Amino acid sequence: MEVNVIGAGLAGSEAALQLSKSGIKVNLYEMRPKKTTGAHKTDKFAEFVCSNSLGASDCSNASGLLKKEMELLGGELIKIAREYSVPAGSALAIDREKFSSAVTQKIESDSNINIIKEEVKEIPDGVVIMASGPLTSESLAKSIKEFTKSEHLHFYDAIAPIVEKDSINFEKAFWASRYDKGEASYINCPMNKEEYENFYNILINAPRIELKEFEKNAKFFESCLPIEVLASRGLDTLRFGPMKPVGLVDKRTGIENYAVVQLRQDNSAKTLYNLVGFQTNLKWGSQKELLHSIPGLENVNIVRYGVMHRNTFINSPKILNATLQSRKRDNLFFAGQLTGTEGYTESIATGMLAGINVSRMLKGEPLLELPPITMLGALTKYISDENHEKFQPINSNWGIVTPLELPKKERKNKKLKAELISNRSIDYLKNLI
């Protein structure tokens, strides 16, 4: 039995290597260099397109724990990344040229992997891992769209920041739904006139991330415009849009405020909340300054910053199981950023899991579904959670992991909490192996 892996980026390369070491033959498809993406610069596999950093290396960080989990589960690319690392403080950064050359050489010399350099224009028959990434070609995207149904595939997107609920100051923020309709399910951060005008001035003067050339003609829905674009239409535009205060009264004060920022629950565990209507393309430092100017969010922990870019991803909660297997077709798996996981480390990790699970399926073994006490398990649970009202990409963060029951004093000790969560995951995986 052969497996078709579509895309030789980080996820596809990892998946192919996982399958090969299980003795499974792989057809690895890569359209570059015959067809380019507009972002890639070489024809090498596992190319780092933007930064050369895989994020924090230490397990006191969510991304660091994910790396440790990959090492415990036998990840291949994480070994190569360690081998070609460059000094970057507490982060794992790599010499991107040496890294991708090493991955390419390892794949090219693998007798179990047949490299086919051509564009795949539709989802193949047979056993398949789709790892074509956020820059999936138009033809293949059309095929995925037909498979997932049109409403389950997204392209250009503007995304709002996500924050940790436990870091919100509820001396200022309050729970309410507009006009008291239904359960008080929104967190509301009120502003007076002075606070709003300060917020507005920070927003309209903040620097934006420059779009890549192929993203500059992106078309966004009017209902999904970046907040800075709305603000440019006038001082009060936001007060009559996503920050309108009508029907939102803090019962502690009885005041209807000048403007209100609302936050909506983002995960089943109720630990993460996204800012309603706050899609943005501001630089991350400016986003932090902007959010910290909002009453109630002065010290908020931001687990995902807003972004605006071409980002092809499926609506995984409607499509995938936590094993990365399609619910509709059991011999079709998805991996990498196509699943709605953001980041280099996350792409490699989902490629690893997809490779492991296809191997298990072909051997008649039960698929590996990690619990959300692990970072990878939390990620796959998050992207496959059917309760999402509006799914948006996510990267590894503590807010998606099953919380630990700790005394209040210890809950506030972030370093201790991270250490305990990491040890719990590592112990679980060591026992699993």
C-alpha cells in the first residue's frame, strides 16, 4: 500500500518521514519549482518562508512543550532543527538553508519515498495526507472546496486577537449580553469618552504589518474589515460598529458607557476569549499597546495576535477528528496549516501525528488521539471541536490545555503552573511510549 502525501513543506516532509520509518511507501508530491507560491524562494523541502525561529525551546513555554512532545513521539524534523540551530537566546532558531537542505537530502536518499515534482490539482484517491499549506494552489483549493463544501474553506482572512480569561481584570470588566437577551455570555470592557479617544488615537497611528506582494489584492468581506480600516472612516465609526455600547449596562454601576469592547468565548474550557470585531493587521507590539489601553485588559495575556494574510485553511471542526482523519473519508488525513494550526512547530507536529496515524491505520492499529493534557492533544482537540461558532487558526498556548486544579496562590504563579502542566504531559507521554 502506498500513501500519497501532498506538499513537501514542514508538515508533508515530517509525515513522509514518519511513514517511511514504519516501512510504508510514500509518493511525496511537491509542485515547486514548476509552480511557485509567491512566498517560497527555493525548491527545497521544508522551507521556512518568514522567520527562521521555531519559537521558545524551554518547556516553561507552550511552544517549548510541543517541541518536547515531538521529541518523545519520535519527530524527525525536530532532530534536524536541533542539529542546525543558531544562537537565539531561549528560542530555537535554525540556519534555514542548512535545515531545508538537510531535510531535502534525507528525503531524497530515502528509498521508501518517491518524489513527484508536479502540481496536484485534485484530492487523489487512495490513502492521502493533505499538507499543501496556506498557499495551496488554486486548482487544488477548488478540489478541497468541493470536498469540504464551500463554506468550509477559507482564503484571505483577518483574525482578531485571543486572550486568556484569567488575566482579565473583572473589577472593570463585566458579564452581559446585549439587552440582557439570553445568558450573560460576553465579557464587556467599558470605556468613557477620554478612554475611547485615547484608544482611537493609538489605533489610527499604529504601524501595520506590510502585506506580501501576492496578498496586496486580497478581498475582505465588509463584515470582516480590519479594525484600523473601520477607524479610518471616522472617530465614531467604531462606537456605531463593533464597540457600540447600547444595551450593555454594568449592573454594578447602572451606567451605559461611551464605548464597549466585547469578548466572546473561544474554547470549550472557557479559558480563552477573542475580541469581537477586532480583526487587525497592526504590528504585534502595537496590538499589545492597544489592548492594554482597554479598561479591564491592562495586563491581559495575549495568546494569539491578530493577523491579516492569505491563509487557506479548512473548517476543521466540521471536517476532522482529533486524529486528523477526515470524518467523511477515513483514508484522507489533513496536516499542517491547512488544518488551522498556526506556526512552524505546529505544522511539523500535525504532520508527525498524521504520519503516525496513517501508519497505524494501515497496520490495523487504533489511531493515536492524544488527550488535551498534552499540548499536541489540546491543539488537535481545539481544531476538531464541533462547538466552534466561527473557527479561526490557533497556535500552541496554555489556554487550550486542560487546566490544573491549583490553589489560588499557585494559579497566579505562571512559571510554576507551566512547569506542572509540562511535567504532566511529559509523564503521560513517557508512560504511553
